[in-house]
Amino acid sequence: MNQKTEKAPTMKDIARIAGVTQATVSYVINGSEDISEAVKKKVLDTAEKLGYIPNLVARNLKKRKTNTIGIIVPDVMNSYYSEMIKYNERIIRESDYFTFICNTMHDAQIEDWYIISLIQQKVAGVIICYGLTNRECYKKLYQHHIPFVVIDDETGIEGAEAPCVLVNHKKGSLLAVKHFVSMGIKDIAYCSEPLYNKALCDRYEGFNNAIREFGLENKRGRVYIAKEDNEYEKIELGYIATNEILSRGKPGGIFASTDQMAFGVIKRLNELKIAIPQDIAVIGYDNVPFSSIISPSLTTINQPIMKMCIHGTDTLYKIIKRDGSIDLKATLEPNIIIRQSAPKINKLAVN
Amino acid sequence: MNQKTEKAPTMKDIARIAGVTQATVSYVINGSEDISEAVKKKVLDTAEKLGYIPNLVARNLKKRKTNTIGIIVPDVMNSYYSEMIKYNERIIRESDYFTFICNTMHDAQIEDWYIISLIQQKVAGVIICYGLTNRECYKKLYQHHIPFVVIDDETGIEGAEAPCVLVNHKKGSLLAVKHFVSMGIKDIAYCSEPLYNKALCDRYEGFNNAIREFGLENKRGRVYIAKEDNEYEKIELGYIATNEILSRGKPGGIFASTDQMAFGVIKRLNELKIAIPQDIAVIGYDNVPFSSIISPSLTTINQPIMKMCIHGTDTLYKIIKRDGSIDLKATLEPNIIIRQSAPKINKLAVN
DNA sequence: CTGTTAGCGCATTCAA
DNA sequence: TTGAATGCGCTAACAG
């Protein structure tokens, strides 16, 4: 416990012991070429001996920039977002940056707290992995000249445009409806979390478009959108939605706006001994890992998460390094993963 | 884009405009009492007008400490750890600290990179949510006087003792075996991830103890422990383990060392149309959210995650603030959550 | 090649 | 109550 009172060794300490100037130590530590081998060795040896570790706080202050990047997600427990964290974090770490992960729970106040904190910490950039509830925050980042990119949303604020990586969710919903139709299912119900961001709005709109496109408006196409102020977990929401939908008659298929909700749907249908897919087929959205584990395994819309992350971080680095050629808006395409909950069969043909 | 070139306003700027000294601004910003209302107002107004946000990098350098805490987990995708992140992050945020989340994938090199980075960043403390693979890292933290607590492991290194929060995993395994026995099941198989930390070792040891205690050594109690150098995901591991176990005869129950593995077990048994729990009952460990969603829902050993986090952060704060009365070792008790995969029935009675 | 010097933005001691 | 002065640990001109 004696050590506890000792201060961490600084460049000054190394300089004193090695008999050189502190500036020279700095040169050596930072790998400057113009240093004689003898001095270099002496400095590195004493640094080693003292167990020297550079103080990044001081370095950052001096350089007026940090090697830290903030990642903002709404919910680390949602594997869709934890997957984003995983990919982003790896890319960032491999470029020798460090990550601040901010978990906002879609709460506007928490978002604000984190944005302010990131600005205070002078982060080099921010990756926002969903549409912020508190849209003022986009402005704040912009005003304080913090580079940022948004995945799955557009800032849509005058003078605070930022590069965004979008997924063609309307197409995703179309793929789902199309698949139901190919199975011979025409009465399709839709359930969704509250529409608190662009991704969920687009999925809903895409569903409506597809229904119209296939001329299914009169085929009992029904919709359940959860209210914004509910306190339920996402899975419970699917459970509740299923009850709601069934109370108005049994559809041929249920399309859930997220896998989390689809899990609730499956849970409820299993409880009610309603056969999936024979009685009701189910399609989800996100392709989270568990969608392949649940029984029946879930047919779902897959988003190219890794590509989204790579594009997002690439763009962010370009802004940070002022590389110029950034595209303000990239749109990636989703695809459908067909599993047991809505397999590749034609119901009509089977009957 | 004109703004882009402007520098963020500093205390000096405020001082110049408000006609006071930079020191006075510092006093006002930090809420000193001994400042006249007039000056206070003038300073705060110009700060507001300029959109001043304090530079934490500078403040941290001056105060020689930061308000940042590191959280180290092996895998953000594992909901057991993301739950820990969620609780810890909330507690930390509410105490106005900021979180560095480090995702190591159990990789010794990544662990080392993160530990060095955290030391460089001068974090106020670190919470390690599992047993580090690279045990040298404990030493490094100690040598650099970074307060840290370990959840679910003991440092076990001479001179680098740190407070730890443990779960009585031997008891957890006992609960599982006891439940199997209460169901009339005596031939119990065990499968586990590689034993790369204390938690997994204790669970295994607890299983063996329980088997002995109930006199089941000769009842086909069999074990499958995955090799350390495999590349499989945790769920696949359970899948493989099931095949391995079945190849040596059908047990009455399978106890998996983690829910992730149990999911793989259930997946494989479902595929083989082996009825759960009628043919084989299954018990997992961790009580992750999905254990209640999967079919059949999973009987599992629950760990008091929130309590563990609260105790861990409390202890860390005590060290940071030198509060004295810390207990170096807390052990919390697990409990069993009974669901469909191993329900509360007596097989013998039913037959 | 190495030393001298001057801050980065802020907190804090000491005077006034 | 406020101002002047100092330095946290480091980088980066500029000199020599």
C-alpha cells in the first residue's frame, strides 16, 4: 500500500533520470526518427524501468483533440444494437480509437446528458445508431463542430445535416408481404412498436404500400401500433398485439416490425396452440441471433448490419480526417431470411 | 461551414467579454459562493450567450483525476453481460460519472490493450464483470493505482488483491441437481463452455459435489466440457454437446453451465423430437431474458445481477472516495427459476 | 540531433 | 470579493 501515495511517473521523471530534456523524451516516446540510437535506448530503458505510461489527458489537451469516439444506442439489451456496438467497437479499436458507449433508453433527457458529456469530453466523433428522440441534440453536435454520422435516421434539421446510412425499410416490408403472398396468404396483420423513429415509420409505410400494391386492402389487412406512452417491454408488446389482433379475427399471417415483437407473437400463439405456420405464419424484422433459435425459427428481414457499421465508421473517419469525398446519404438493401415460421410453400397448393 | 473554423469558447473568452478575470469565471462556473450576484449574473449570461461548454480534458488534467469509469465485459452480445452493462451504466451515470465500455471477447491481447488504454485515460476506476483471461492485467491496474472491483472472479494474485463480488455457484449447481432429483431424475448429464474462469469452474465443481452428495456417481452422471480452442458460438456449443451426450445414451436430464448453451441443447432436442421435459429435462444457468421466451421455457439458475452491480459500484465508489469500510469479498446467493423445461413434478409419481 | 520555450484550458493559492 | 500567478503533463515550433 506504500505505492498508493506515489505519483505515476511522467516524462519529466524519465528525463531527470536519463539525463536528457523532457522534450527529448517526448520525441523518443512518439517515435521521432531524428534521435540517436544511444539516447533513444537510454530513454526507453528508463521509461520501461519506471513503468511509464503516457498521460493521454495531457496529450489530448495539448493536441486539442482526442482519440475517442462516442457510440449512441437506445438499448444495449437489444441484440440488434449490441451487434452494432460489437462491429463498431471492433472497427474503432482497430483504428486505435477508444469508444464511449452511451445507452439512452430512448429517453430525451438521457440523450441530452450524453451529448453534452461527449462534447465536454471533446470526442473526435459520434456514431448514432438510431433516430434520436431529442432532435435538438443533432443541433448541439453540429454547433460544437463534433463530426457525427447517423445510422438508420436522417437529421432533417436545417443546417445540421449529417451523413446518414439508411436501410431501405419500405423494400423490407415489401419483401415480407411478397413472401406472405407467395405462400398464398392474403389476410396479413401488422404490429409495431410505437413509431418513434424513421426506421419504424418506413417499415409501416412500406407495409401499407405493399398491401396496396398487391390489392389486399380488403383482405382484412389490419394494423396494431403500440402507443408511445406504454411501459411494456418489446416482447410483451408483441404478446399484447397478438391478443388485440386475434380479438378481431384470425389472420393468415402476422408481420411484426421487429424481431423482439415477433418473439412475443410467437410466444402467445404457442400458448394458444395456434400452429405456426399452418394456422398463422409469422415474419419478423431485424434477424437478431435468437430468431434462428426460437421454435419455430423465425422468418425475418435481415439488415446488413456489418455493412452499415463499416460504411458509418468509414464516413466518420473521412470527416475527422477531412478526406473530402463523403456521401451524405447511403441506402443499403435488406433481404429476407426464410425459416420455419413462414416457410417457402404455397398454402393453397398444399390444401 | 464558417463556424467550422471557429474555436470553442473558453473561460478566457468569457472573461474578456464579461470584463473579469478568467479565475473569476472559473469560480462562477464551479458555483463558488463568494462571488457578488452582479458578477455572477454577468458571467453566466455571457457564458450562455457564447454557448460555453467546459473542457473536461483540461479540467481533468488540472485536477489530476477524471470522472470516467471503465466497464470490462467479454461479450456485449451476451445478454447476461449487456444486462450488467445496463445496470452499471445507469448507476454510474446517475452519479455523474461517464462510462468506457470495453468488449474483450475473452481475448488476452484485447484485454491488455483496453487495460493500458484505461490507464492512459486516467480512469477513476474499473469494474471487471468476469474473470480476465489475461491475469497480468490485474497487476497492471494495481501497479498504476487504479481502483477496481471484480465481479464473479477473484484476482488471486499476490499483492493485487481487489474487492470482488462473487456468486455462490456451487450452491447454484446444487439447486439444479436437487431439482432434477426432486423430479425423480437421477441420470444427469452436464455440459459446459471451456472452464476459462472461476465462475465456470465453480459451477462444474458444484455439480460434481452435488452428484456425490446425492449418491448419483453411478447413475450415468456424465460430463461434456468444450475445449478451449474451439471456434464455435456458445449456442452451437450446446448443440454439439447434446450430440456428444446422446451418443453415449439418453440421460434423464441435462444441466448446461450457461443459458446460451442450454439454448443449443433445446434446439437440438427439438430437432430430434425428443420431448422436453418428458424424455429429457433441461436446466440452464444465468436466467437471461430469452430463457422465458424459448419453447419450452427454460428452468434456470438466476443470479442477482442488479444486486451484484449495486454492490460492485458501491464498493468502487468507496475506494475512489477512500471511504474505508469496504469488504473485500461479498458472496451472493443464486436461486432457481422453475419453468417448463424442468417443471415441478415427480416423474416417478407420474409414471 | 538535442535543448529551450511556449502554451493547451482550467483550478487554485496567495495577495490585494 | 476579485485578480495575478502558477502549473497539471504533454507537444511542437524554433534555435542551436
